[in-house]
Amino acid sequence: MSDGFGDNRPDLSAFWMPFTANRQFKAEPRLLAQAKGMYYRTFEGQEVLDGTSGLWCVNAGHGRQEIADAVHRQLLTLDYAPTFQMGHPIAFEFAQALTTIAPPGMDRVFFTGSGSESVDTALKIALAYHRARGEGHRVRFIGREKGYHGVGFGGISVGGLVNNRRTFVTLPGADHLPHTFDLKRNAFSKGLPEHGAELADELERLVALHGAETIAAVIVEPVAGSAGVLPPPKGYLERLRSLCDKHGLLLIFDEVITGFGRLGAPFAAQYFGVTPDLMTTAKGLTNGSLPMGAVFAKREIHDALMQGPETLIELFHGYTYSGHPTACAAGLATLEIYAREGLFAHAAAMAPIWEAAIHGLADLPNVIDIRNIGLMGAIELSPRDGAPGARGYETLVKALNAGLLVRATGDVIALSPPLIVQPAEIEKLFSLLRGVLASLD
């Protein structure tokens, strides 16, 4: 397999790269040129094991012919059609197919173009729902420290990653629960940490501070991903659900990362046995092949807005690409792969092997924590004095040079392989990573 570029190295100057140290990257670029199955190939032709599913999204592996064929057929049949006051069949077909794997009762689907759009959509639906019920005074949102909910103004307002917020003006009316990361009590947990469920009770304090009648919804990631894979303490999500019910608050799960099999179930809601009122998704929705997102809503939330004259628009919200026909085709093909190959069950079967392998690195120097759940994992490294994040970045570069793609978030190395991963590839991944981590000073 050639690198696809020959000697025609692209000019890097025009592209302003997202979430990247642009000057550093363009001085020493790392270009991925091709991908198939579990592997990327770099511009120079090196094979690289994908330890991150691209960016948490290529759950069925790279280069799936079925998805490419479905997209090709759809482009030639109906490349684009509006969904404002019009419709096209495949959007309805895809939405219906998604409801068959959704948590019970979550059978209404609003399509978006990304996870960030899904979050802002869910927040707006929550506001509209309360207003339709005569509780328009419920306008506040409760997020969580260390939470990541995309980069829209709604998402950064309820999110809790400081660097994503400090440069920008956030929306009023957002407050935050404390994060659940407790290195002192929960280091090297396998699966769900034992300690910290009581942190959900901080919601009672925020309710007392603001008044339940002012709060529309609570939004959390079932497993915080971008903060460095933080599984919830045992019982935490159940307590949040109970408190939201007690005070009439909607519970939103941000499943952009955890959705579509990452934990070995269709969604984290089913894995934990906790059903939210709204659920945001993207990434694995189309196997990362085309940008698309979806918000799942309980039927009663949807139906609360279906009132008044039938000629009136019930929700003044949407996107040019909501339910884009080509993205729907990619999504349907992706769902078929998940079902035909039993990838959710396969991920569940691989999870114990994954857990044993990642915790096998606990003896390495500089490793201060390892955590895992499903086919997600993180290795936290001690920061260098005066240079936080330096060890993480060095690990990223050295791993790529060794033939492994990892994700570095500060000094946390996050891992999330495609769900097609096999035991031999798990062994190879952690063998390569062991060599890299052992070489760090």
C-alpha cells in the first residue's frame, strides 16, 4: 500500500488546525495518509496501530467497504435534500433504526452535524420542554468540572475544562458539580472506582443555592472522556438520576464518546442501567466516516412540544445538514456492520483482556494511575517539574515513531481501540506502549 502522496508533500500553511499547537506541529508534522482495519499508514509509509479509534469514533475499524458503497450509492441517488418543511426517506429510516438500539422510551431522534451541535441541541430542547409545560423559569444548567461537551457556546458553558473556557465568554446560568476524580482513594481502579458516589449529592447544594424551579437540566458524560477517561464511582449515576427525578430536572447523558459500543453495550445508559431524558451522540454514529450527530429524546419530551395549531413549527431549531442523506446512508451501513459482526458483544468480550493488559503497565516508572472501563483506558503519568504535559507529548511522539497512535491529554495517555480489536492486537498495543513509557526519563 503506497502512501498516496508520492513526493507531493502538501503545503501546511493554510490549514489552521483544531486543538493543536500549530507552530510545533508544522515544524515537525505527523501526517496520516491511509487507513485500513486496525491500522493507519503515515505519509512516509509507516504502519501505525490505531489505539484511539481515530478520535474515539472509528468503532468498526477503518476503510469499511460497505460504508463507502452506501455513501457512493446515496450520492448518486440523492446527494442532498432539505429537512426544513421537506423530507427524504433515508432520514426517517435511519432514525427508526436507531430507536431499535436506544434505551427504552428514547424513541425520538433529532439529527445534527456533530457532537457539539448535539449538545447545544439537547440544551435547547430542555429549555423548550420546560417552557411548553409552563415552567419557562427553568433556565439554568448544571454541568460538571472536568466535563467536555463540545465547543459550542452551550457546550463550553456547561463544560468544565478550564482551557476550553478561559478565552471565551460563557453563557450565564450554568453551574457545575465537582468532578469525581480522586487519585488518593481510587488510583489503579479496575472498572468503576469504589469511592465518590456521594459527590452526586452536591446537586442538592446547587438546588438549594439556585432553587430547583430555576434549573432545566443536569448534563454529564457517563464516563468523562476528554478529561482522561474518568469512570463514574459505583452508584454515582444512579444517585444523579434519583436527585433529578426528585427535583424535576432533566438528566442529559453526553454519549458522544461512550455511544455505539465503547463499553460493550449500545450506550452507556444500558451499561449502567440508568436511562437519561436526553442523550447526545455523534462519532461512532457513522463510524467517523462522515460528520453527523443525533440527540435521542424520551417520547414524553418530544410530545410535550407537539401542541398548538398543527401548522406551527414546534421547535425553532435545526441545521442545514440535519439528517443529511449521505450521512444517513453511512449511518445505516454502520449499524448493519455493528449488528452483523456483533461488535458490541465483541467489545464486552475483549474488555477483561483489555483491563488485564493496561494494568500490566502499573510497574513502570512515572505511572501514577491506570483506569479502564469497557474498551477505554487511561495511563496517568507524573508531570515533570515545571513542565506539565511534557511527558504526555513525548509519549505521543515516541509512540507514533514506534508504530502506535495514542492520545495525549496533558500527562494522561488515553486509549480507545476500534471495537474490532483482537487479543493479539491488544498485546501488541501494550507491548509497544511499554517500550515507549520505559524509555521516558
